[in-house]
Amino acid sequence: MTRGALMLLVWLSALLASDRAGACATCSSGDPTLTTAGTEQPFAGRLRAAIEGRYRTDRVGQAGVDQMDIRELSTLISIAWAPRAELLLMADVPLLYRRVGDPSLARVDTASVGDVALRAKWFMLRDRAFSPRVLLALLGGLELPTAVWHDGIPLEAQAGTGSLDVSLGPSLALFAGDVSGYASALWFEPIQSRRALTPGRSLRASGALQYQLSQAFAVRGLSELRWDQQSREAGQPDPNSGGAMLAAGGELLLSPLADRTIVLGARVPVLERWHGAHDEGPLYSLALVGDF
């Protein structure tokens, strides 16, 4: 985590040290809309990097029996490159610091890499080549089981799934002046597990509506839906896994310099329908995004 903090400081210095980038993303895409990582407009040769800090809490299990309290501080490093105008290649590398407590009052602190994600985004439809107002894309990818695994704790309390997962789904982006919207859905299918705990299938959908108040400032409303199939241990369902959650939140986007964006966000569960005992807390995030 010391390395993660150092990288964050170096990245922040790089973002604020220069008032210009090698290429102007607004000029090349034809649209001045501020975008978060993963929702950008593509153009051939676009290179975008982001670093995001997140903090969240989670509780799994029955209080006083087998409940585990989880506090997680993570740093997500993301790279996106468009070799062609219709194709965007992305990689996400999470660095995790987790504190897990159990009913015996014991605590386990771990620092490790999380599950690395490799994705591709193919833009199937755009209404026009320059400054598009409609972008329909197909997302696909792999999540690699690179997170450290700890025997003896449930899957919901692990830093990763312990399985190789493939994902597939559509995304839609709409741009209309100061107003823009984004929606996506991803289906996750575990294809290989190396542990006795086997995760189930998962669906994750998200939506965002954004209003740009000025060239350098925008606000976004967010909603997220997640559904998980119950995981299995030695062929039997895990009673504290699976179910659904709806979360809502918002983000503030600030661009103090050209091709540099700061994103401050928060998301809170508004509806939880998990199986067994499972209670997720809010998630807070701070991201720095740069085009090069």
C-alpha cells in the first residue's frame, strides 16, 4: 500500500504539473463533455489513464456467531487505449488493503493485488463519425484470479472470486449538449475455479445521467444494480451468498486543466435482498483521469 500511495502522489503531481497534454481529447472527439474512465468517446490513438481510491465496508455472517466485519481501502489503476476509432482496449489493476475482523475480536490485515480485469469495447453503432450523439457498444472481457486467497473465510469476504470469469454485455451513451447519459449491463460467467468455494453467475448493470454546468464542472447521478447467484462450497450452496442490491449515488467532475479530470463520488445501498446475513456499506471514491 506504500507503493500504491506513492503512485497516487506521483500521478497527482503529473496531472497538476502541466497545463497541456500531448493531444486534446476534446478536439479529437469533437465533444467537450467531461467523462469518467470507461465512458469516454473513442478516437483512433486515444490513450487514457486513471487512478481511483475507494473506501467501503461490508459485514457477512450472523452477529456474535460468524460475522466478519470488512474494511477495504483500494487503489484502482486503469489504462484505456483505442488502436482504432471503433475499438477500446482496457485494463484495470486493483491494489487492496483489507482489515477483516471476526467474533473472537481477532483482526487480519492484508495488502495485495485484487482480481485484474482485461476488457475490450467495440463500438457497433454511432450516429456520426465526429462528435457522435449516440454510441452503442459491446463490452467483453476477462477477470483473472490474481487476488490472494485466504482459506477458512467465506467467498463474500475474500478479496477476489478465486475463479477465471468472462463478461459480456452492451453499453449505450447519449450526448445532447450539456446533458449526457450512460447505461451498461454485464453478465459474468465463472469458467474455471481453483478453490472449493465456487462463485455463481453475476449480473451488474449501471446507469448515469450527467449535467455539465460549465466547461470545467459537471454533476452526475448514478444507479447500480447487482445480482449474484449463490456460491457453492463442496457442491453445497453457501447460505450467506447470492441475492441482489440496488445502489444510488452521485459524482462531481472537475477539470482544472485541459485533459485532466478529478472525480469525487459516493454510492449508498438503497435496497438489499441478499441471502442470509450480508450488509454492504457505502462506497466513497476519488479518481484522477488524464488523456495523453
